Amino acid sequence: MTQIYERIQELRRKYPQSRSAVMDALRLAQTEHGGWLPPEALREVADALDVTPAYCHSIASFYDMYHLEPVGKHMVEVCTNLSCALAGAQAVLDAFAHELGVRPGETTDDGEMTLRAIECAGGCGRAPVVVVDHVYHEPLRPEDVPGLLQELRGRE
Amino acid sequence: MDANNPILLMAGTQEHDLTRLDEYRAVGGYKALERARALEPQAVMDEISAATLRGRGGAGFPMGRKASLLAKGTGKPTYLVINADESEPGAFKDRDVLRMTPHRLIEGCLITAHGIGSKSVFIYIRGEYAHEFDVMRDALEDARTAGLLGGVTIVLHRGAGAYICGEETALLESLEGQRGQPRPRPPFPPVNGLYGAPTQINNVSTIALVPKIIELGAAEFSKIGVPSAPGTAVFSLSGNVAEPGNYERQLGTTLRELIYDVAGGIAGGRELKAVIPGGSSVPVLTPAEIDTPMDYDSIQAAGSFFGSAAIIVVDDRCCMVQLALRAEQFYMHESCGKCTPCRVGTRWLVQLLTKIEEGRGDRSDLDLLEGVCDRMLGKSLCALGDFAVYPVASYLEKYRGEFEAHVDGHGCPFGGASSIEGTFAPSDQHAPNLAETVHA
Ligand SMILES: Cc1cc2nc3c(=O)[nH]c(=O)nc-3n(C[C@H](O)[C@H](O)[C@H](O)COP(=O)(O)O)c2cc1C
Ligand code: SF4
């Protein structure tokens, strides 16, 4: 907690006005809280930036990369925007849903993996694009899905 | 330099690892900065203006003219902000600049900062570009250690997933720690931008071209491309082409050359059906229109926009109603909700397109689709409100027969066999269910 506080003070110093650090601060708090922002994380950020938790919530809810609900240990994101769709993204999303037994937006019962469909990730030239824990896999084909999941499950 | 195919932005990236400062210097990197710093700031800006460098981020506004609008003598600092939010569907050109030639962008920032008298630069990088952020951070550290910054601070700011933050005033709001919602204009950023101070905003690829302009001089630079838009652009080809990817070519290269000569034609030898030339936000072109040169004025004369030079190629297996629906789901998801036509209109269009695709529509729904588009176009605070209209209105206009077949035949004429059949959109996402299942 105090450690987050100190690190957010450092982020504040990057900017002429400290509120600009709210996005960095939320990202930091999210990482520290296992990939999502529980109410106490919003309070910590608010304290460190001299804003209110409601303010932090209004920011966190605006951007897709902040999560206000718990997520799995690993995040699997499949782009289904136009270029990826034309390259067969739906079959990739289906393969993940089938292997994991969840629908897009859901987390496996063991809390290991969250599956999400996402908008264009900027990898259209190597579509279909899958982003796993912020690392791009491009292109990823349906037949690559079981191996990738196996590798992820073995990873700590 | 190959006179027929000059490479400016990505020069040297094939042969060298330009993420390394020593290698960038070995190809002449930071020499233009040295030359620029020996010049009066106005002389630097005059060179950029003479080169008619037009913005590569979407609107194609001349960079030099934008800089001439910067308010002077305000007693406030002047800021330079680089738009690296790149989230336009189909666009991935800036990503290659960031990850393959970060020093060219840094050098462009430093030259421009000298030209406009700024000591403070912000680079807004979309949150998903984590690797690109790391590359930029390391390159910046190397430039700083080498003493190249010359008293200028460059701050890397990370986004967190919001297409609208690519719109310049939404980007400024986001950079100030607010929700990324566009500002009413005027005042425009050159007068009242970041923290209320005069601000120059440019796209990554615009700024990364600046060192080449100083190196070559405006006269040489202007020999490349077309007179109304000199230079090159990195064209992002995606969709159903045989060899998708980024290709740097002169402005004025035709869509036909880009699709067939550069990207290997249509994958699997299929038929070309549609080309979206500037990212999903611009009107579609038909195969009959692909002799159009890709430069701002020519593509606009053909009824579309240059956008971010992101060319999405669609073959004959794709249902245009499904394509319009998937595009519109994106705009609905990304609408910031500030203005009614955009907030309500995008939702309405998604509902109408769903109804038509599912065979529940009739001819009056096609008129309604047009009517909703008319009521949205030009009626919103920012261009997203128009971007949300172009796919629907232009697909309907140019592929009307296919829309009519959906309503007349009470179902999709592709009968479940369209190439993008059943594509799931993030706007349909359920909230994660882990709340109940997480282990205590
Ligand atoms: C919804 C929307 C999204 C945009 N996204 C981007 C973007 O990702 N990158 C970009 O450079 N410009 C984007 N723009 C255009 C910017 O508002 C602005 O015109 C541009 O950054 C100016 O830079 P330039 O003159 O160098 O092109 C977007 C505009 C709108 C309306
Ligand atoms: S047009 Fe749409 S995205 Fe733009 S400000 Fe209005 S509601 Fe927001």
C-alpha cells in the first residue's frame, strides 16, 4: 500500500499537472491487484493522487484495458474487427471458447483464463491477431490454440 | 535511394536494427537534428512548409500550416503532442515506426520542438502497444544518455484502450487525466490545447518524416509523391490480399498497384469485391474505382478519404451487410456518448443492420437506414459521428442489391457461408462471471 503510494508519487512527477498520472496509476494498481481494480485499489489511487475514488472509477470505466471485475490469471484476447474477421478470427475465437468452455467475456471456473473479444489491435497485416497477457501472437490459427493454452497453463 | 521506390520512413530498417542508437547513427541518424539546431527555428518550419508535409494521421492537413497557427506570446509553454494512439481498424503503420525505427520519431520530435520553440513533448501511445512502448522507452533513454535531448523533455504516455482517444482533443483530455471525450472547437489546440496552452499535435508518421525533409531538403522531398502531397506513406494492406503487410510507397500510387503489384493480388485467386482505402472509417470503393491514386485529393475526388492509408481488401465471399454490421458495432462500442446523434444513431444502425441480416427487415428499413445516416452526418462534435455513417451509407449505396436481397429474400443470401459469418463483437461481451466463481 505505502509502496504503491510512493510509486504513484513518482508517476506524478512526470507531468506538469499530477492528475495526468491517473492512467499510469490505475495501470500500476491493477497489476498489483491481480489484473483488476477492486474498490480498495481505486481508493489507493485516489489517495495517492488527491482525487476521489469516484473520479478514479469514472476513468477506469471509460477505458477497455481497466477491469472492474475480477479476471483470470491469464488474459486471452482475440481481435474480431474487420481485417481479422476477414482472415478467419471467428474460428479462432470459437476454438478458444471450445477449449476453455467459456463464452467471450467469461473466465474459466478455476480462475486461470479470461477470454475476451477485442477491437482492432493493430496487427491487421498478420491477422488473425491474439493478444495473450499483453503479448501479440500474430497470426494465430485455430490449430495453434490447444498448444498455446497448454503452454500458458504450464507457465507460472 | 531507389528513384522508383524511395523509402523514407522505414529507410534502413531492412538492413539494420534501428532500435539501436549506434545503428541509427550509422545510417546518418541525428545528423538532421544537428543541422536543424544550427538553423533559426523559423527556417526549420519554412523547410517543412515548403515540403508540403501533410498529416499522415487522417485529415491530411499541412503540418507547417498547423504550426503557423500556434499562439505566440501567451506566457505559457508550447507543447508538442504526438498521436501514437493508432486504433483505426485496418491501421498498423505507426506501430512499425515505433518498434522498428524509434529514433527517427524521437529525432523528428526534437527537430519539430526546435522549430516551434517547445521544450516539452508528449507521445501518447495506445495501451495495447506494450512492446512498442518498451522499445520507445529504451530508445528514449539511449537518446537522453547520449545528450541528444538538448533540454527538451519527452514524456511517453500510455493509453488504456479507447479508439476515441485518437481524436486530437479527446487525446488531450485523456492526457490531462480525464475521460477521453472530445472538446468543442473553437478554441483549437494551437491556441488552447494541453493544459490550456498552445499545442501542436501530429501523427507518428508525420513527425517521423521530418528528419528526411531536413536531410533531403524540401526541393528533393517534393520530387517524391505528387505535387499536392509529396513524399511517401506506409500503406497497410490487410484483409483478403495474398501478401498483407506494411508497404512504403510514394503518394499517388494507385490502389490497383498496391493491391495487385505490391500485395500480390487477391488471396486464393478470388474475385475482388470491395476496397476500403483508409481504414474502416471511410467510404468503400468498388473494383471499378481502384485505378484511383492513393493521395489525399485523388481519393477524395473518388468519394472516399485517404484516412490512415489502411487498405482493407474484401473478396467475393463476404456479405456486405455483415461487414457493415461488424463495422457499426465497433463505432457503437467506441462512441464516447457525448452527443445524441452519435450515441443513439450508432445503436440504431446496429439494430437495423441486425434486423436486415436476420431477414426480419423490409424495404422501408433500407430507407430508414439512409434516414438515420442523414440525421447523423455532420451533426456531431467530432468526426467519429461521421465515421460511423460512412461504412453503412456507402455499402448501402454501392451494394444496394445485396441489402435488397436480404429483405426481399427474408434472410442472408450467403445462407450461412459468408467469410465473416457470425463474427462476435466485443460490444456483445458478457461481464466476466468470475465474481461468483473466484476462490475464496
Ligand atoms: C475518432 C478519431 C480517431 C482518430 N484516431 C487517430 C489516430 O489513432 N492517430 C492519429 O494520428 N490521428 C487520429 N485521428 C486524427 C486526429 O484527430 C488528428 O487529426 C491527427 O492526429 C493530426 O495529426 P496529423 O496532422 O499529423 O495527421 C483520429 C480522429 C478521429 C475523429
Ligand atoms: S461524435 Fe460520438 S465520439 Fe465524437 S464526441 Fe460525439 S458522441 Fe463522442
